[in-house]
Amino acid sequence: MPSINSPLGARPSRFRRERVLVVGCGDVGLRVAGLLRGRVNVLASTSSPPRVPALRQAGVRPIVADLDDPTSLRRLSGIASRVLHLAPPSRVEGGEWWRDARTLALVRALRLRSLPSSLAYGSTSGVYGDCGGAVVAETRAARPDTPRAHRRVDAERSVRWLGRAGVSVRILRIPGIYAPDREGGTPRERLQRGTPVLRVEDDVYTNHIHADDLARVCIAALWRGGPLRVFNASDDSEIKMGDYVELAARLYGMPPPPRIAREEARAQLPLSLLSFMGESRRLDNTRLKRELRIRLRYPTVESGLLSDR
């Protein structure tokens, strides 16, 4: 596989013919493309024709295809030896709110012609639900608490179907992604707004991965790991949400956030933020390091945030 721990390492000729298709080529997808540039041919699907020039400038071959239009996905079948699926799930209202029609449509399209040898899917650690602060390994059953997490579980089922057809499928359960050069990728804006955090007795464990490390994890999952294997794509930190924001405040030289009770948070904070404050777990990343052989560049949030100073 292309070197991920040493991006400037050797380039085996047998990988030059590889074609990697990135579905959902946002911030992390572009980081992946940057690491793979010159080693493999990188393709990316986009539903927005105006985005084509930017993808080309990034060294990516764009393919206009819309995950909400299954007919357009036919052009993705048989064009890549490996697929990285990072697109978010569809948002469905009504009876089948828990389904991810996008991933199902992609899987069906990929089965129309020759199958890719591998597919890595970017899921969410939210599929575990609230674990009461327990250490969570990949063997723990999924118990999603939110509609978003339910749709990710449905997407995991769809890609497993592809795995049973012979594709080496790896599922990455991803926590909060951060990076100083990522939009909204650090607590800096939150600190500037003065958004409160939970008081110590109500606080929850939260998990993180630096966007650059996640890109390297994605590449590793395309070439390494057993079939139908799940990986917690998290760093080594064991830190609570309020402590994380306070750490950022100290590193940035900013005032710490106010601490409030959970009852006050329900009245003051948006539902999107409250959903993260309702789940507490500590992800075990042993499998990530042993089987994907990942050496984290930013093993703790402190090391990652320090790059923003």
C-alpha cells in the first residue's frame, strides 16, 4: 500500500495503476487525496458541477454523480479498485427515518459491474449510544440513541452486504474530528462565543481524532485489516468535554468557558450540541494501532491543539 506513516516513502509500481474513488470528498477526503497524490489515481464523486474545477486543481478526477439520484450513480460502477465512502447519510422524515438510502444506492451501483477489492466506510462512534463513560471496544453492540446514529447503523448494514459479495469492507467509527485548518475544527470559535460547558459532576467523556490522522487511517483501511472489520478511529485521549474546551482556552490564552448544570444546558444550548452532551464513552483504539498499524501523529488533543498556536 502507499506509505501512510511516511508519505514521502517508496512508491511501489504495482500501486500506480490503482484507482481510489472517494465518495463524499470534503475536508478529510481532500486530505486523503493529498496523501495519495502521485501514488494512485484518485477519483471523487460530486453532486455539484461548480465544484469540478476545485477538485481538478486538487489533483482529483471529478465524476458528477448524486447519491440522491440512484440513476446517476451507475457511472461509479466498475471504475475504481478501492472505494472510500465518507458521504453523510440521507435525512429522511416519516416512516423510514432510520434508513440511509444514499449508502444503499451506492452499494447497489457498485455491484452493477466489477466489484472494488476494498471499501472503507466512515461511520460514527455515535452508533454505540450512551455508554456511561465506559471504555468501548468494537465488540460492543451498537445501541444508537439519535436519528443520525440510527442512519449510520443502517449504512453499516448496507456496506456489510457488499462485504458478503466479496469486497474487503472496513468500517471506521469516527468521533469528533478536529484540526486548526478545518472550518470549525477547534473550540476557538466556541470560546469566542462564550458557549457554556457542563459542570464537572454532569460532564461526559468525549472522543477525538485529528483530521490528518483520520486521513491516514482512511488510507490504511483501504489496504489493511480483515474483511468486515470495525475500527474505532480515535486518538489516545481520555478527556471530558468541558475539560477539552478548558484545555483549549489555556492553550489559546482565552477565558475558560462557563460551567452550567445539565438542566440549564437544556434551556440554553441547541439540540445539536445537547445530543453530544447526552453520551459518554471512551473509545478503545487498540485494534486501530495493531491491525491497521497506525502511529498517530497527534495521539492526544493537546498535541493536536498545540499545532494551532
